[in-house]
Amino acid sequence: MGHSLTLELPENVYQSLLKTATQIGQQPEILAVQWLKKITQQQKTDPLEKFIGAFNSNIPDWADKHDKYLGQSLLDKH
């Protein structure tokens, strides 16, 4: 059974959706559903998800700033 969902998109998001849909000859509504299906499938099959919360850290903001810390670590080593 399907469900209806009404969304209010920012103009730039809608224009991107419309442009892509037009290029492939698809209705924007259909393309949006395809995109949502794809992203939910990717989330279900994330191989690293099982490790979320598996490790303790003494860095309280690790979740928010992990890219910064990893990048800094790479710079420090090279």
C-alpha cells in the first residue's frame, strides 16, 4: 500500500529535481519517489552502521567534528 506525502521544497531543490526529471523524460514526482527509494535502500545497507556507538571516545564532539579531526590527523602525519 502506498502513502501520499505533500512536501514543500526550497526553490533550488525543486529546480534541480525538475531539470533532472526533464532531462530523463520523467515526471518530477516519479523521480522524487525514485530518489527517496534509493536513499532509503542505501541507509538499510550501510555496512558501517553496525559500528555506530560501538567505540568509546574521550572526545565529546567527535560525532559532529570527525571530518575535522581526521583531516587534522592526516595533516599532522604528512
